[in-house]
Amino acid sequence: MTDIALNFEHRHSAHCENGVISNLFRYNGLDISEPMAFGIGSGLFFIHIPFIKVNGIPGTSYRIWPGQIFKRASKRLGVEMYSDTFRNPKKAKEALDAALAKGIPVGLVVSVFYLPYLPEVFRFHFNAHNLVVYGKEGNEYLISDPVMEHVTRIHEDDLMRARYAKGTPEPMGKMYYPTVMPKDIDMKKAIVEGIYKTGYDMSHIPIPFFGSKAIRYLASKLKDYPEKVGDRKSILYLGNIIRMQEEIGTGGAGFRFVYAAFLHESGRKLENNWLIDKSKELTKTGDLWRDFAFKAGRVCKNRSADKTSFKDLSDILVECSHQEEKLFFELYSKIKTI
Amino acid sequence: MKKEEVPQDITKLEKGPMNWVNYVTDENGEYTRAISNGWEPENIALEQVWDEVNANVEATRQKVIRGELSPIAYYLEKNLMDIPLLASYVDKWQWQVKRHLKPEVFQSLSEQLVEKYAYVFKISVDELKNNPLLKK
């Protein structure tokens, strides 16, 4: 096929899914910031399910599972998406090339393990990374990966490996792009719906594994780690909590700052000071999360899991949990009245 | 987090540094973006993971040298895989892959299967069979 380079504006983002939504929608005429995509897509969440282990470490997440932000944001904004997976890798390549030939930048789900342009230390078997392909030159695809500062490129064989990574979830060559953009958007309605859902998720789910309750749940587990799982595992588990909070694309503080930025932008857009106040409150909680990560980092560095330091860390989490529960309960009960 | 507090702690890990977008508040309390090139707690957590990985790789390497495991075991660790994941990459059952970790079984594998393993590990057949790092 002939070389193609679409005129795609790459904007560096904190998180891959939000970044792709924001970049793809902007290309199609809907200018929406990363925090807006995250907030309208109800991306913020907290999950701790100790018996679901990832590489032998209890699962913790600060956000909703991959793909959901996309689904919710496009639904609430009235964007219709094309999305498909392919059993046959050859078909997947043909479909991608055909879309590019038609002048469509394409979103892909890939594994970060097979992206040579990422620094090696971040390449784990994480199969739900998102990026945009906006062209092809010889046997290289032109890539806009939102977590990268600038656009980059990748050899077609590497992209194929990344699109057909095994494990959970398997991307199966998934590709997507917007097909129908809305004519006029009720931004207020989309924002309210997004906040309402997050408010519910964080304060009303009656199971301990989800929402602000789960932060308390994690806190109660954390303080017993030194006694129950021993030194080595305690430190590993704690390290994982920091990694989930600070690693690739959380914008720091486990997405809390991205969400606060969303509340702030919404407040400005809807001329609503209450939302700005809520943004400030969440920023404070975000700072507390950072405080937690900082202290937890020191404990990990010393590699000694003593009971007192784990108890102190657990106390910070309990405080985070209370602050978030109060904040999201309030957002849930009042957002429909603004 | 305030704009002036954005951390710039570059990791000591080789090939590690990267620039991240952070959402921060400016002097008027407005939200804005700033670039961070790393933060210490995150670096510590990441270094800890790689220490663990490298220790496993080295322990497995010694076992391969001593003839207790086949080279597949070494590349399995090196590629951060586990048996279920590797099994799905080579289209085999887990018990089959487990068998292939035995040196004597590895010797008798078909050329085709060895090629498949080499492809998955992104190395040549020769490297898989004769890596000097895995010999005495």
C-alpha cells in the first residue's frame, strides 16, 4: 500500500484510554479535554479484591476496568463507534490498512509488552493499552500513543504481536473509530450523568470490594500484612499499591487529580461554584493519597515490614476513604439538582 | 498537587526515564497540566519489581546451567511470562509446556516446536539452544 500520513493532532495525556478518546474525538470535530473524557466516561473508581491475584499479588485498581470509559463517554456524548475484533490476524491488518486508506485514524487495543518505543522498564504484559494509528510509511505504522510526549512509529511485525498478545484480556486485534458524531451536544447532561454514575459507584455499592468502602477494606487488610503474609510479601503487596496508584497514566494520586481537573473544568463550563469547591476537596484527598505513596515508598525502601508503619499507612487510607465517601455521596445526591 | 510541587525524580533504572502528564493547580487555584519525569515512590516500587524479576531470572539461569531446567525456563522468566501465558502463546497445554522445561524433553522437541518457542521469545533457534550464558 502507498504511504499515508493523516493530519492527526497528537496530544500528550496522563492516561491512554482518556487520551485516545480525547484525541480521536477532537480529530472528528468534538474538542474535549482528557479530564472531560475521563469524567464523562465515569473513569474514577476504587477496587480491591484480595482473592483475585495478578502475578500473585492482590488486585487493586483506582479506575474502572479498561474499555468502560470509552463506552460510557461515547454513549453520553452521542458518538457512534465502529469497533471490531478479528480471529484472523491477516484480516485485522487488512481492515486497519483499509481504514487508513479511507483517511480514518484508527484506535487499537494492544499489549504494552510489545511496544519497543516504550522504555523497557514499563513493558509488562498489560493487554489493554490504547493507541491511535494515523498512517503508514513502508513497513512502519505511524503511532500516536497518548502516554508518549511525541508521535512515534512501530514496525508492522511488532504491532501485530502487540495486537495479538495472549493472556487476559486478549485484544484479538481490536480496532475502533467514531463513525457518527453528534450534531449538538448537551454537555451539561453528559457531565451530570458521568458524575452521577461515579457518585453512585464510589458511595453506594453494597459490596466491600468496590468504591470508597473498598479503600477501608484495603486499609484493614494492609495493617495485618506484616503478621499474615510476612516481610517479603508485605513489601511486595505495598509496592504494588503504589504502582497502581502512580504508574503509567494515573496523573499521580490514582487518577484523583485527573478527576479533580474534570470537576474544575465542569464547574467553569457550567458556571457552578459548588463543583469548583468539590474539585478543591478532591485535590486535598489526592494530596493525601500522595502522602500515602510517599510514606509507603519509604517503607518499601527500608524493606522492613514493621507493624507500626503498616498501621500508620492503614490510617491514612482510612482517612482517604472517609473523605471520598463523603464527597461522592454528596455529588451523587446533589448533582441532579444543579 | 501544586504546580511547583511536581516531582522530577529521574529513576536510576536504565532505559527508565519518561515524561508524564500531571494535572496540577496553579497559583490561582486553576487546574493545569505539568510534565513530571518521575517520582521517588513510584521509582522505588518499580525498582522493587525489577529486582524481583532479575533475581528470578538469575536463579533460573543457574538451574539451567546445572542441567535442572531447559533454556525455555530461562526465557520464560526473562519474558516475564508464566506457564499458562506461555502455553497460550505456543498453542500447547500447560502440562506440555511444563514437560518442555525438562532438559531431556527439550532435547527431543521437534524443530518446528523449537522454532515456535524461539519466535515467541523473539530470538533465533540457535540462541534458544546454544546461548553461552546458559552453559558452564
